[in-house]
Amino acid sequence: MKKELKSFFKKFSDQSFKSKEIARKLGIKTDHEYQQLKATLYKLYQENYLIRIGKKYKLNILPTSNKITGTLSLTEEGYGFVIPDNKSLKDIFIPTRYIGNAFNGDKVEVLLFATKKGKNLEGQIISVISRKRKEFIGVLKQKKSLPYIVPEEPDVHKDILIDPKSLKDAKFGDKVVVGNLTWDEETSNPVGEIIEVFGQHDNLEVEVVSIARDFGIPFSFTKKSLDEAKNISPIIDKKHLSDRIDFRDKIVFTIDPDDAKDFDDALSIEKNENGNFLVGIHIADVSHYIIPDSNLDKEALARGNSVYLVGKAIPMLPEELSNGICSLKPNEDRLTYSVIAELTPRGKVVNHQIKKSVINSKRRFTYEEVQEIIETGSGDFADEILELDKLAKTLRKKRMKAGSFDFNTSEVKFKLDESGYPIEAFVKTMKDSNMLVEEFMLLANKIVAEEFSRNKKLASKPFVFRVHDLPDQDKINEFARFVKSLGYQLNPSNIKRPTEFQKVLEQAKGKAEENLINELAIRSMAKAFYSTQNIGHYGLGFKYYTHFTSPIRRYSDLIVHRLLFGYLQKKTKNLYDNEELEEICEHISATERIAMEAERFSVKLKQVELLSNQLGYEFDAIISGIVHFGIFVKITTILAEGLIRLRDLDDDFYIYDEKKYAIIGRRTKKMYRLGDKVTVKLVKVNSDKMELDFTIVD
């Protein structure tokens, strides 16, 4: 009841209600529930969470002191908001002149001002309690004989001056790390010392090291880990084959991107006499080589996953394993862990096995090669590929019918020159070959999770699930309001049924706003994560789901391999207790989020580099965001995002209409809406801050 009431008053923070009005809005009908409601309201009043105005209750948005603490969130325009530590308070508006020496994300103390009724509380930052960042990365420059950097972190709005005594061997143009900051209230800029020099900023290796350092991603492997990796024999001992299913004489092959170096999954298919298909999903048996609590294991856990930056990967495992012994290279014996599923032609799984195996891949396919076979019907192992494609399409159709989402997210790919500079970019689209592989990986993950969950002997044991919760209702309401403005209908009250969401995504397919709708739909969703507590996977529409198919690049999959083998075949007791496993789940969920942020940063960096030579060029774009100071647009060819500032729209005075997701000309009534197609011209590139400025071309 308390949680429900807090949520209610946050939603209606500016309104006051009598207890009977609240009961009616919350659907409370019984006298017992109503008495409980009144008691909880009084308790929240005593706790100062609510205030009383006569017989009405209202959210208490006023603090008890004129000083509060919170976290600073700066805007592009330089002013900010402090999100109070006291969650019952609204955000505090901080004008630019009162930001002081605080950075975005800092924990600060704020002195509050008296404000007009109905206005946001305002304040001045009077002290920085703790810094979000203690180190900053940027290119060393010089202005009026003063060395400085423009921090590449997009949320830092001040240049950092460099103490000339701390230059070390750094040269202008080098990318450096600056720390030991001092920022007196009398000085307009912070001053720091160079604590590390990466080298010239236009070098790919320097760029990757810089991004890794900036996001706290381990880059180099320890000597102990490298020594362990080198000491693993590439020769498979025959004693390790006795309990494995032998697929070495079968037709098994891998399908991966053309630039892939680690191949951690392979496929096989055979037709049974009964007309069913025996599909083998063979996954690199990394757990055979990585011993729990070894140096390799500890380092893999610390990393959590591989990180794929543009032009270079930061692997979870040393290359001797990721690109060598564990990689399912063609014509070489490799140890695997297989899910072998018997499927009817209609895609029903009638039987399955999960067992360790050994394979010898007969062919390394790229997605492009498999796509050509699907389209032409001829090529190496065409019969097998065509059967797999047909089954994958059947499985996909069933999955969609059951409520799985089809998020058609676009990915930008770059062609780099020898120095790592982008010379071309394009949007990669999902084709049948990509979806073929995806479908069988989903099937294997689902089968593994179901095996564990439905087996009475296993269900009580600790396990790692990949889970996805129901969306936040407020976010769904907002998304429904947005798509309605584009002419789509979504009933937010039916969102527990994924098919409601699916209708909008299906209707948007092939349209200019498809990418935007997909992106905003994903943002409105909860984030998928790892947990020992299974709540199902909303986005996929699966009751049971885990990650089993990528142990070379994800620690979650390596753990799942260990748990399955330990429980199913070795019959061991729990390898991890539930608390320990939940800590691992939280850690690898966090490293996954960091990897995604670093990868997005890397893509944006290359987009800006590519466009830096295209000033004055015109592009087709779609409006991807509207704020009070401008319009964000996304170029449709390479998905680079930039800003059109309202001050640059000189044909009228434009007003921001939040409810219509639009800006509207006061005189002409000309409207620019979220999702509109526009032609834009690139007028400014700030490479240091990775910012692109555009104007609209009439």
C-alpha cells in the first residue's frame, strides 16, 4: 500500500486529494482496504512525505531545511538540475551563474532560494561533496601559451588547464589523462596535471586505449593470465573425448560476420527417418579450459564480457583462447558443448540433449555467403543451409505469434583506412542469414533454461537467468502518446500482452520513422539483466531464458556451462551459493551496460570523424528529439545525430510544444515534429566534444 501510494503521489505531484478520492482512483472497494489506506496516508504524513491541506493530502515538495544535497545534472545549455538525495523532493533548478565549480554528476550541496508559487525550486551550489570523475581524457592543446585539454567526455563543459610543470614528455596533439584537479572558486577553469600520455590522438590503438581507460574497461591482460593461456595445450587429449558425442564426421559449419575472429557457435542439421530434423547447436567449450578461480577466470569475471569498439575488440579472454584454441576454426578438432534438438517440420521441439561434444567444422561461412545461398539455392552445403533457413523462419513465425518483439535495430558499420580513420559508413541490415543464426541461438538458450527450470532435481539449485521485466507504465504511456502523434495506436493498459507493442512495430516497418520508433520503444522498455531469480523475458515472450551460446565473449555463458555440466553430468553439489551467484549476476549486468556505452561512444567518435570532412554537405534526416533549445536530427544513411539550434531557425520565432512533440512557428504556424523527415546541412563539427550542428534546408 505504501509503495502504491508513493507512486500515486509522484504521478500527481501537483494535486491534492481526499482519502475517498484516492481510494476511488486506486480501485479500493472493501472497508478493510480503505482503513488500511487511511492508516498508510497518516503514516506518510507523519514521515513528512505528505502534507495535509484541510482534509486533502499532497506530496511534500518542500524540504525542511534551506540546504539540500543531491547529484548535479547539467544540460547542453550550461544550466542544470540537482536531483535531491531525498526522493520526495522535486529537482532543484540551478542557473548557469550558480553552477560554481561543479561538474556533471558531482554530489553537491545546494542553498535554496525562495521561488514563486508553482515554480521549480531554485538554488545555488555552495560546495562539491564528491566528484563523479577524478580523471579526464583529452587532446593536449595550447592557447595563448597555456596548455589545456577539452575533455572528450560529453558531459564536461569546461576546458581543463594544465600545470606546465606536469607536461612530462607530452606533445601537443597527444591524447593524455589529466588528474589531481584543483578548482578554486576564484578561477573560471579547473587546473590539472598530466598523469598519463597515450600518444598521438589520430592513432586507432591510442583511441582504443583511451576509450578503455575512460570507461574503466581493463585493456591489458596480466602476465599471470597470459602465462596460463600459453600453457594450455592446443592438442586435445583423447581421454577428454570418451564421454563426448562425436560430430567430427558430420557436416558442421560456422556462420559469422566477415571480420569475425572468434567463432563460438556452429550448426549442423540431419533429417531423421521419421521426417523430423536433428539440429545441432554447438558452442565452444570454454569451461573445459578456464578453471574456476584461476587467473584467467578471475580476469574474465572482472571484464564480464568482450567489448567491440570500431576497428578493434577488447576480448574477455586472451587471443590464444578467444581466437585460437576455443575458436571453432574450420578443419580443426574443437571441444564443444552442444544442444541437439529434434524438431518437427513445423518447428516443434519433441526431444533434446544437452551434452559435451567434439566437432570439426567443414566450412567457415560469412553472413553474405549464406545469404547468397539462401537467395540462389546453390553453393557449399546448400541443402543443409536451406533446411536450416526454412526451420528458422518457422521458429521465428511461431515466436512472433507467441508475443516476441521484432526490434529491427540498425547497426552502423565503418570501413577504415590503415591508420583507423573512417573512409566510409553504412547501415547494416538484418537479413535471412543473420536471422537464421539468431533463431537457433535463441532456441538453444531457451532449451537450456527450460531444462534447468523444469527438472525437479535442478530447480532448487542456483542458476543464471537472462531476464527482462515488464515495462514501466509511465514510460509506456509516454511512448503511446508519441506514436499516437504519428498516427499509430497503442493501448498502454494492454501492455502486459506483448502483441499490443508488436502491432506498432509491425506497422512502422519500412517507413522513415521505423528506426526512431524502434529506438524509443527500446528506451521505454526495462533493461534485460542477469539474475538468479527467474521472472521471464518479456521482450522475447519466453518464460525461461538464459545465455549459453557465447562463452568466448560473455562470462554469463561460461558460468551457465559450468553449472549445467556440474549439475547434469558430474552430479556435483552447488558450485556457487545463491548469494555469490547473485553478486556475479549484478557485476556482469553492470559490465554489459558499460560495454554498450563504450561501443556507442566509439561509433559516435567515428561518425564525427567521417563527417568532419563534409562541412556544407546536405543529408536526409529524421527528427529524433525536440527540446526547448533545439531539434535533434539523425542522418538516415549513417545514423549520426546532431542538433539544430532554435536560434538558427531565423524564418520565425519557434515555441516548444511538449505535448505535441513539436516546435511551432508563432507567426507561420510551421511545425517540426518528432519523426518528421527533413533535409539538413552540416554547418559545424566540434571534434573535441563530438558535437554536430545542422541547419534545415528549405
